[in-house]
Amino acid sequence: MSTQLAVEGRSLSTRAKVLIGAGGAILLFGMLVTGFKILFGPPHLVEVVTMQQGVTQADRQALKDACGGLPGVSVVPDQGNPNPEVQRRFTVRFDIGRATTMQRIALESCINAHGEHVRGFLAEGDN
């Protein structure tokens, strides 16, 4: 006596095929857009400037005004509590993702010109 499993093969309806195809196309499109954005987008590179302990918000703003307008450099806006007494304790950030090497050197020279208020700086992000 042999046991035989009967497998009933039903074909998919046209509606199901269209839904599966549309879902696959959306998935493929999303992967392609994300991949191109990662591969061909500008790097996310930020120069982070740590200020000395006793600086004021005016000192931070002076650094932003002097160095933030350089070619290829933009100031990253402060986040969080906008109170100047709170913000003065945090770092100043410059977006240098599209800056050339010479523009980065000019930014670091500008930061060094404010040496009495600057504790240190470093680049964070993609390299």
C-alpha cells in the first residue's frame, strides 16, 4: 500500500500577479534610489570646534560669523534649547562636505585665528 500526497496546484490570479509585480517594482526602485544616493551623494563631513570653558555666546557667534561664510563652508544650526546660556557650552559645527582641501585649510586657519576661545577641533563623518 503506498500513500500518495495529492498536491493541488492552483495558479495565481491576474490580480495577485499584478500586486506581486507592483510590490517587486516598488522594492527595486527604492533600493536603486537609496543606492545611488549613498554612492553619488556628497559626504557628510562636519568640522566640530570645541570652545574653551569660559566662552560666551558672543564668542561662539563671532567664530560662526568669521568662519561660516568661507567658500565651501556653512554653519550647522544649533539644536536644542535656544537659550544663549545653554548654547554657549556646546560645540560649533561647520558643514564641510563639499569643501575642497584648500577650503578646509582656510577654515582651519580661521579657527586658529580665534585660538584664545578655541580648545580644539576635529572632522567627523565620512572621510
